[in-house]
Amino acid sequence: MNDQDVSVQAAEPVQVQVAAPAAGYSAFWPVTLLLVSFLLIFGAQLWMTIQQHGAMTRQIQQRDEVVQKSQKVQGELKRLAEGLVALAKRDPEAKALVDKYGIVVKP
């Protein structure tokens, strides 16, 4: 820029007129609809969370039942193997099975 003085003239202020709301206008209905929509969304999320919790609880119960059944089967299999090893001391066929499959009973 030059070393000349720059003068700035202020413009006249502009006045903006805001229209007054129409008679009888109320923010009640828009706000009410917004709140109802939030309640519906949160209610749906709560319902889905409750359903998921119920499903997870059922799965845990089913898993516990499976574990109990597997422990029962494991105990029966252990008793069968113990009986077969005890029988192998007297019976050559049982001894052949024990030797063939490498059955060992740990105390």
C-alpha cells in the first residue's frame, strides 16, 4: 500500500426486522413430537437390551446343562475304562483291547 491516508466511511446501519410469530403459534407440538420420538427410540433400545439379556441367560443355562451332561458321560467313560483295565488282568481279550488302544487309568 501507499503511504497515503486511507479513509473509511462507515456505512449506515442496516436494520433487520424480524417478523413476529403468527398469532396462536406455539412450540408445544414440535417439541412434543421430538420428545415422543426420543421416547420411542429409547424404548425400542431398552426392549432389545432386555431381549438380548434373556437370550444370553438362556444360553448360559443351556451351557450349564451341557457341561453337566458331559461330566456325567466322562464319569461313565472313566468307570468303563477302569472296569476294562481290571478285567484285562483276567481276560486276554480285554488285555488285547487295553494294549491296542493304550488305555491307562490314572488314579
